[in-house]
Amino acid sequence: MVDLARAFCEAPIADDMLVLLGSEVADARLRVIGGDGREADFCGNGMIYVAAKLGHELGRDEVLIESRGGVKRAVRQDAEWKIEVGAVSTLSSELRDVPRDLLAGCPVRALLRAGEPHLVLDTPDELGSFHVTRQEFEAYCAPLRNVTGIAGGINVTVVFSSHRNSVLIRTYERGARRHTLSCGTGAVSAVASVFGTPDVPREFRSCAPGGAHRVGYRDGIWYLAASPQPIARGYLEHDVLHLPLSGMASYGEWPRSGRTPVADLDAECL
């Protein structure tokens, strides 16, 4: 399974491999295996994908999903699925233990855990704007992956702008070891870092190259909502993975080719 995940995630069509298993405490158990071969504690987008799949197959608008991060509830709201992320914790001691020279000149907002650990940054001078190339973004973020003692490294999420209830972000994903088009835990971490923990229920919006998430907070719990978009289907037969590559040809195209064509994301999000 690990070898398959590594092989699959080496191609620029997937950040993680999601494995669904039976569960004694939920409708299914989700394992998330990254390109580095490690099992993630949590995956916001993965939870949303799985919730949509289970909801469709079971004919229900509410499902429970077990993962390493615990059992999470997911609810369908029109075309979207909303999942529990849980509490967001500040990893203050882990950040203090990082040698100063490793973060010299780095505009750190916080080191947080929203299911997964994220180093949240303001826009570094070296990156300049949201439309920096994938190669430039990865060159800046990759060295930060292992600055802490956290097993498996950390994700790096850069906040390029914020306004009212919205943030515009990009994320370097620790398991994939590259830029990702969308990261659910990165969206929650960025919102929590910029706006703090609300005193009352609130909703926010987080935009990334792959699209937007709704991020909510109520009674100590953070939530994530989005409408999953299938891009292709395949099957596994005799240890051979069959995929309709024509359905995946355009996925991830803009990070490979350079600058993003989604220039309207700034206006859409902010």
C-alpha cells in the first residue's frame, strides 16, 4: 500500500492516497498515505471527498468517518459537505525550539495544529505575490518542512492577503513534499492565525489555487466545507492501477507551466 501511494503521488495528479476500510465506530475508517510513505493524522479535503462518496452510497446526508485524528461528523449542505476539524492548538514550545537562524527573516505568524501541523507565514519578500511560480514557492518552503522536531515535518501555508472574513493562501504539503493546489487544514490554520478564535459562531472564506473553502467556528470546534469535484475514476485489478488519464490531463497544469491563470481569485476571495 505504501509503495502504491509513493508511486501514485510521484505524478502531479495526487497529493495523497486515501484508503477506506471498515470501522467499528463509524461508517468507514480513512487512512491517508502521502508520497513520503507516512500516514497523515488528518486530511480535510480527504474527509470531504470520503463524506461525499459515503453519503452517496449510503443515501444519507450525515456520516461518521474514523481517522487517526478521531471520529469526525460530516453533514451535507446542498452541494457542499461540512466536516468537523476540531480544535486548533498553538504549538508554541515546538516553535520556540526552532534555532533562530533557521527562521531568520521568515515572517512567521504561528505554528498551529488543525488536524495537521502548519507553519503559517505572511507573504515573504522573496515570494512577492500570490502569482509566484510553483518552482519559486517550493524553493522557499521546502527547507522549512523540517525545521521543527515534529515527526514527518510540517506543512507551510503562506497568507498572501486577508480582508474582512477572507484569506488568500498557498500551501506546501509535507507528505507530498511539494506545492498543493488545495489544503483543507491549511485553510483552517490560515483563518485561525489571521482572525484568532472567535467569541461567537462565525464563517470565513479561504481561497487557494484549487478553489475555495468555507471555514466555520462554533462552540470550540472548527469546521471545513466545500463541494468535491471528481476529475476521474479508475480501479485496481491484480495490483495494477487503471486510470483514465484523459480525465486527469489538465489537473495541476498551471503549477507545472508557471504562473496561475486564475488571476480573478484575488477578487473572488477578497
